[in-house]
Amino acid sequence: MKFDDINQYSDLISKDTSNSLKKKALNKKIGQKVKRGDNEKYSNANLMRRAKTILFDSLLNYDNFIISKIFKEKIGNGINIKKLLKINHNQIKNINANYNRDLIKTSQGKIFSENISKRHTYYPLDHNKILINKLLNEADDEKRKIFANLFSKTLKDCIHHITGQKIEELKGLEYFYENEILELDEDDEFKKEIKRFIENYETIINKKKSRKTKNNE
């Protein structure tokens, strides 16, 4: 598959954001420092959850973009639609050190095969798992190879790509990531902090001490 048009995506994703950003700016004092008294906002636990939310949303939107392009935007509709839906929040909420060290080595195919959010009441909980299995078993050899390469990439691979260590099979993912950062309803200082956290995600996870607590600890 050729990604001739994906380099133009940076323009597409930013086209509709300027107005919303201007509105947000009206409610913020430019240059104002964030009160560091808000310990929870800048805690490692909160940053980890926010980082995973951004990463998962970036990947989900990117994967759906690729799926749509491969099928020339003929993705169907209803319960058979070729579109990945947001999964439940279990993987995001869990901040256990060992769990996240394993998660970073997990393929995105496995990550998104988790049950979808119960907000999607029209679809079966295993909608994503069913779709990913179908895509991985496509009759067309080229399509099957593209999906196999895409869904085999680990969360670690994806982080490496968006932070500069480019992976051909993830070409264009960085635009989706940057758009997620751009659309965060947060001040610039927090955006810089969350990007710093993501850039150092692997190091932070590996240094985090394990705690003998419940799964969501």
C-alpha cells in the first residue's frame, strides 16, 4: 500500500482546530503559570493515565484511517462496520508497574481486542476482536500483510515512532498524535509536561517500583 496522501494529513487534522483553540485561549491567561499546588494533575499516576489515553486515541484514529484507505472508504455500516471502537478503560486506569511494563510490550492488535466501551450499546463487546481477526485473515494477500504489520506493532514501537524513531509501517501516526496533543483542553505547560512524560514513558515505567496492591493501584 502506498501512503501518497498521508503526508498531507497534517493539514487536514489542523484545519478545523484553529477556531476551537482561539475559543479556549479566551479562557486562559497567556503565560500564566500553572499552580503546582494541584499535585494530582501532575502526579505520575494522572500523567500515566492521560498519556495512555492520548496514545490509545492516536492509535485508534490512525488504525481507522488506514482501514478506511485500504478499503477505499467502503467500510460498511452497522455491527459489521470496519471501524475500531474505543475500548473499556481498564488498561488506562491500571497504573501498576508490572502491568504497564507488560502493556508497553503488547501489540496494538491485542490491546484493541479488549472489550469495547459499554457506551457502544449497539455493538457486541468483542466487536474489535472480531474485526481485527477478520482483517488479519483478509483474502487479499497485500491487505492481509498490511494489517499483520500494523497490528503486530507494540505500544513501545508506536511510542518510538511518534518520538522520532520512525517505523515505516506506522508512517503518519505522528500526525494523529500531534493532533491529540493540540486538542487537549489544557494549557501549554501541561501539554509540554504530558509530551515529556510520553517521550520518557519507557524509562518512567521501568523505574517505577512495583507495589503489592490491587490491579488498579
